[in-house]
Amino acid sequence: ELVGHLGQVELEVVKKREATLGNELRALRHRVDQDRRQLGDLDNARHDTHDVVMNAHDRVDALEKRFRKHLLDCEQMGHDRASLMQQLEVMQKKDAALSAELQASAIRWEAERLQLKGVKT
């Protein structure tokens, strides 16, 4: 009877251990599922990041190509900095001359207006 009782106790211990192991196994499976989902999310993010990087590389390449073409166009047209500065200087002189001419015209117009009114200038 003692042997039977010890066998019964051992059986209970084994059943409790089996239940504990079952719970631990379910918890581990749950964590594995969570890790798999997280790994999938990370993989998707990696793909998205790769796409963004590749798009950025493509945009940089396109900008470099446009910049090189612009440089070639500038060289072909002969628009270096010195000639642009000369053109600006000429334009500023013309602007000053036109401003002086406009001011002289305004003075003449005012004098004529005053003469028409009969005011001596």
C-alpha cells in the first residue's frame, strides 16, 4: 500500500510537472509567434528603408546628371563669372544713365508745367 501511495504521489508530481511544462511550452510558443511577427515587421521596415535609399540614390544620380549638363551648357554658352560680372556692370551703368535721363525729363516736365501755369522758373 505504501508503494502504491508513493506511486500515486509520483504520478501527481509528474502530472503537475507536465502541466507546468505545458504552460511553459505555450508561453514559449506565444513568444516565438510574437518574435516572428516582430521579425516580419523589421523585415518589412528593412525593405522600405532599402526602397527609400534606392530612391534617394536615383534622385542624387538625376541631380548629378542635370548639374553636369548645366555645367556643359554654361561652358558651351561662354557664361563664365567674369563675363556675367561685366554684363552686370554694363547694365548698372545703363540703369544709372536711364535714371539720370528720367530725372532730367521729370525736371523739364515740371518746368514746362509751371511755365504753362504762368510761374517763372
